[in-house]
Amino acid sequence: MVEKTKLPDDLGHFGPYGGRYVPETLMHPLQELEAQYFAAQGNAEFQKELSYYLREFCGRPTPLYYAERLTRHLGGAKIYLKREDLLHTGAHKINNALGQVLLAKRMGKTRIIAETGAGQHGVATATVSAMFGLKCIIYMGELDCQRQELNVYRMKMLGAEVVPVKAGQRTLKEAINEAMRDWVTNVRHTHYVLGTVYGAHPYPLMVRNFQRIIGDEARAQILEKEKRLPDLLVACVGGGSNAMGLFYPFLEDASVRMLGVEAGGLGILPNQHAARFQGGSPGVLQGTRSFVLQDGEGQVLLTHSVSAGLDYAAVGPEHAWLRDQKRVEYSYAMDTPALQAFQLLARCEGIIPALESSHALAAVMEKAPLLPADTLIIVNLSGRGDKDVAQAAKYLGY
Ligand SMILES: *Cc1c(COP(=O)(O)O)cnc(C)c1O
């Protein structure tokens, strides 16, 4: 059996997934990035600087909070929340944005670019760029700019230039295309901060490693609080970075089960959801081979989710591999249960979760009541819901 923490291989493969499917002009920059990343990863000074800013600027470690009232309300397993929502800028995205911008600085890059969907990754990248005085350009689909106006203003306030992308569906996929085009053209002084465990090697590996702090902390915290490992980890899966971050440090612990929750949208019908493991199949999209929602001709399908951060047609390659290995189980939550979970956590615990995280909570609402009281669940609360309040109010009929 392959040790699950030993992948990807040298070419970025997770079994049949991953790799580097890019135009030739990007091969050299990706190899350069890979070499520089490994050098930084092994460099004590870099690690010290990263830890310093994670603690002093981002607010790590985040608490592992016992959700006592939610546990009582659901009447089963004991539920802990990993509070990534308490981080600066309100989601786990800043763990990765900080790591990559520090790396870019080390590489002597002066210009930072990123794509963003809901805007959380754009805000995190603009924030860290402002803190280090670097020029920052964020590509965002024109439709997403309209849907997430607040985050557009936040990025502009932080000094970033926001470029609305008018092509295609005018959402995340097109924003990634534009960012890649910019990177090819300006690679000498520009670093592309990709926001999740996706894209060409080394991004899935690098982003996972910047996010594994979530699982490393959670592991130490649960051992301290409960003197044992958890039974079940639950996280929502967009590209898959908050889930990989939580799962990775537990992958070799056979007793720890893991559940990734995708966006079931309006139901598992073409164009109505973003659950790649329900209607998807293996394919190549934006630099990597993974599970993609596509038609018989390989044309990428439209997606839908109430949560913009989960609304993407492909999933990180490591997740596809972990699913094949049956190490992680994947389910989905539809819009309505996710909104109910959003409401429940707010009322029950005084915490307004991100709509993305609400998908993980919806799965917990379903599972926890069926499990014995001595079962320990850790849910990744990947972000806070301030950005989603207006949208949720509309759906919930306020
Ligand atoms: C972006 C985002 C996600 C989805 O991205 P992953 O890479 O799957 O983690 C989930 N939750 C929040 C709060 C986000 O901002």
C-alpha cells in the first residue's frame, strides 16, 4: 500500500491524477517555483518568518471549540469546530496566501496576481500584498464581481487592482484563465497565487502544505482535550484546500474517518450542482487531471451552488486519488440543507458560518444524531458568514 502522505510523486502525480498540463511557456516557471518552494520549505528562516506572521498577523492558532449546544441539540456525537472563521479576513484562505506571498518575496518577485471566485482568496491575497507593500492584481469574473460587491470594495481598499473578466460564464474558471495568461506574459517579476489545491504541479502540493497547519493544530488540540484521536473529520470541498488542510495530518491514522462534502446545489442533474464526484468523470482542466463535470465531448458543464466558493467544475487531484483509495468518503449537501445548517449554527452557537462551511455542517446535522455520544467529530469551520448574510436573508425569506 502506498503511504498516503508520500504523494505526489516527483512529477506531481497522485496515482492517475495531478501532473502538469500546461503550455510549454509555463513549464520552466513551474519548475522554478517547485525548486524554490522546496528550498523555502526546508529553510529554517523561511519557516520562522511564516510562523511569525501566521501568529501575529493572521491570529493562529485558531481554537478547537466544543460546540456543546449543537451537540446537545443534535443528540449524538460530540462535535468540535475548528475555528478558521476567526482568522484575519475571515477564512482559511490567508494561510495559503501568506505562505505564497512570502515565497514570492523570497524569489524576488514584485508583482502578485491571483484569481478569485467569491472574493475570499482575492481579499486574503490583497491583504497580505498590502502588508508587504507588493503590487497586487486580482482577476474576478464579471458576474462574481456583481454577486460579491463587498469583497470587490475590500480588495480595492487594500490597494489591489480588480480586473473583471468578461469571457464565457464570467465566473471563476474564466478568472483562472486570465490569471494564467497574465502569468505567462509577466512571469519574470510576477508570482501567481493560486487559491486552492488545484492547477499544475507544484500548486496542489504547495497549497496543501500551507494549509496543513489546520490539521496539525487540530490534532494536537484534540489530543490535549480528549486524550485521543477524533473518529470523524468533516470539511466542505470546493477546490479542496480547507479539507486537505484538515485531513492530511490524519491520513495515516486508520481509525480516523473523513468526509468531504461537495455542493449538491439544486440536485444532482446536469448544470444544477457542483458535486464532481456525483456527476463528474476524469478529465484535464486548467493544468491538472482530476474529476471534472463535463459532457460526453469533454466540454465543461455549468455549475450551481448557493455558495460561490464551492461553485467550480473540478476538484483537486489529491481528493480524486483519496476517493479512489477509499480513504476519504465524499458526499454532498444541497442548497436548502446548507442554509438550514447556516441558520442552526447561528441560533444554537452564536456563530454565523460561511455558506461553504455550512455544507460541512449540513452533513454533520445528518450524521451526528445517528452516532453514539462517545464519537468525536471535528468539523472545519472554514470561514465566517458575514459575506453571505444578505444572500442568506433573501433565501431564508427575511
Ligand atoms: C474558498 C472557500 C472554500 C472553498 O475552497 P477550498 O479550497 O475547497 O477550501 C470553503 N470555505 C470558505 C470559507 C472559502 O472561502
